[in-house]
Amino acid sequence: MIAIATASQKGGVGKTTLCINLAYSLARRGWTTLLVDTDPQGGVGLSLARSTRSKLGFYDFLSGERDFNKLVLPTRLPELQVLPCGQYDACARRGWPAKEVPARLADLLRTAELRGVDCVIMDTAAGLNGMSESVVKACDYVILPQQAEPLAVRSVPHMLETLSRFRAEGAGVKVAGILMTMVMADSAISQKVVAELRAMLPADLMFEQNVPRLSSFLEASAMGVPVALLKKNPPPEALIFDQIAAEIEQRAGLVQEREASQSHASLLD
Amino acid sequence: MQVSWIDAQQVNALAESLRLEPTVKASHEVAAPSMPASMNEPEPFTADEPVHESAPVETPMLDFRSRLQAIRERAIRAGLMPSHQPISEVVDKVVVPEVVMPKSLPPLEAMAGSVSERIDAFAKWAQSALDQSELFVVGDQGDLLWGQSAHSGLVLSAIMAWGATSRMSALSACETPSPLRRVLATGSHLIVIPCATRLGVMHIAITGTVSLPDMHLPALRQALIAAMDAEG
């Protein structure tokens, strides 16, 4: 199993949209996927159903709820499950020992692994501190969505520095890549930002696929579905997330992991 | 004009540092506890040197145990393991059965009559050598063919559970299972001897305050097989 967090210093860069659609694409590609919302705002739940506000979830697990089955929501896709944010305020009132958060996060991931999950996608709140820091440190990989506009990308060195510090502090998290989001095809500045970043950074640190700024993402959010479910026949932009899912499979070694676990034992093993 | 205001050199250096493999694994991957050095060393196949008292390994073993205990407690807290009593307590309860030598088995006379008469004759012959013990003969389907006591239900349950387990083993297809020894909840020692007779597998079950030595088991098994083989 691999755990992937999304993280960015800035809010509103499309982390939640990415998480929902990426989790859906990974599940469609056959990976049992658990989408976890660690953002107290509860964006994942709010994007998918009205009823999730009242559901228990991630913060309830942190506060000591042990019955994982009570927390995880099934979806129409058998391979995709969602762990919503849960009752953040109620849990925050009761409080949870900050020292225990890394251990509880590790327990959460181990529980997911025992349930046969191949891939955990964790949406985080903006900023690389507090809970988001703990979540990123607990994961195997982090995807760094960067809005394709000058102010957003100016924080890239700061973000890489922060991740460097996480590693120095003992975190095993690896950078899956920087993903350019909200790229505006009709804006020369937006295009220039993407070009500059690609020219500066090593190719393997950047996802080949960009996520454009499209109205269909807004429509999908309004309907409470991943983009692929917006219409009976998935719109072309749904393929964007399939492409990102394929890149993740390669970068995170998901394919190799499955091949290794499903290979036939040799006669002499 | 550059719009991102990023120092290419600085960001490249940071990117390079992040491309290195992390020295630690992600926190949910439990690192296998390392064995004490003394356990990693392969044991020599032959002892060329005189055997000396080995150096005490108390400190690494204690360290190893405490780490295992910490992992176990975390697994219990996470609900991944049931919180049973510590293994050390269970180990303390292992009972070494007390062995008693029964009187030597008398010669078995040739048997005749119906199946139940022959079982009866076998049981009386065996019982004569097993002073304080109770004897049961049980069919493979759990039918009590001989013997009556307050413990028979417990004995039957033990035999059936064991029989079900044995049948799941590939070995059960080609050989008769070895005798079973257990201490019952009542404190009695139970020994079950499976016998592949002409009429199918039958079990001789013996309970007593002391255990029966292995040397007498083949004779009991052969006697029951002979009794069932006899012409009716």
C-alpha cells in the first residue's frame, strides 16, 4: 500500500478537486483506494454529498474512535471508499494529544492496509504546518499542486525547503512531483509560469500533465461528483486525471508493487 | 522577463536534496525489530570446540522483549490485536503431565461376537490395566460406543474438534494421526488414540489424574484393531 498526501502553502489551488478526481481515477484503474479528508473544512465531503457534515470521520479516529467501519463511507464504485473529515469541532473541543498524532496516523494507515487498501489519498488543509505537516510526514509520497499564477509559484522554494526540513526531521516522505493546476490556456502569464517552472526544475520533479482551469470542474463540484461522472459519457477532461493516475502509478511504484505481490512463486522458493 | 521570481540555482539545489532516498521509511511501515547480535549469528553445524557456558545475553534479550512489548501494546491500542493476557502469563501455565506406569497389559484373548460385544470385551480388558483411569471408545462421527461418565461430553467435544482439525491436514489422507494429549478444564489428563480399524476410524479416549506413558499406546491401538477385525 502507498499513502499519498497533497500539500500546498497556498489555499484554493485545487487540492480537493485533485484528490477527488485522482482517487476516482485510481479506483477506476483497479486500485482499492481510500480518500481521506484531513482538512477541517471538510471539502471532500462537501464536494460529494450533503449528508457528510453529520458523519464521523478522520478527526473522530484521531480522537479515539476505533471502529473503522463506522467511519468509512462506501461509494458507488466498490474500489473507492471515503473517510470524511468528521466532527472536527466536537473533537477539537475534547482535544487530542498532539504527541499521539503521528502514532494515530500510522495506525490509520495500517488499518487501511489491513482492509486491503492499495492507495490512500489524503487531502490536507492549506499550509505545511500543524495537522497537514503530520499528515505529509506520515505518507510515502506528497503531490504538490501549484496554481499556475506568479504569486503561487513564488512560494515553491519555500515549500521545497519545508519538505527538506521534514526529511531532515526523519520523515520518509518523497516528492511524487509538482503538479501545475488551474492552468489558463488563454493567459500568457499562466503559460509563462508553467514554462519557467518546467525549465527550472528537473523533469522528474514535475508531473507531465497539467490541470487546466475549466468550468466543468465547477459543474462537477456543484453536482457533487468527480468530473468523470458529470455526464453519461465522461468529458475529455476526465482523462486528465487518468493521465495523472498513470503517472502516479509509475512514480510511486504501484505497478511494480502489484506485480511483485501477484507474481508466481518459483519452484525453488 | 521572469514572472516567477525564483532563483533557479536555489530551487535546483532543493530539488536535488529531495530526490535523494529518505533514510527512514514512512511511519506506517513498521520496521522489523532487529534481533540481538547473538541471534543473528549462524550456529555452527558441528561443535569443533568444547562447549562453554555462553555469555549472558540478558541485556539484548530484555531490550528486544521490551521493543516487542511496545509494538504489541500499540497494536492493541489500535484495535489490531485482542488484549489478551501477556504471553509470559500463558507460558507460565503450561503443565507438564505427570506420567504413571500402569500395570502391564494382560494378554488379550481372541474375541468373538457382535461388534458391541467385542468393543465391550476390549474395553474391559483395557480397563483392567488402567486402574484409576476412565476409558471411552468413540466412533469417528462422535458416537460414544463404550464408557459413561460426567466427563464424556468434554471428551467427545475434544475428540470432535481434534478430528475436524486433523481432517483439514493433508497428512490425514495418508496416515493415522498421532495420539493427542491434553489437560482438560477439569484438570484430568486426556489421551486420545486414533485407530484405523476395518470398520473405520475409532478413538480410544482415556482420562485420568495422571497421564499414560507412550509405550502402552501401540498395544491398546493394536488390541482395538484386532477386536474389530475379528469375525463376528
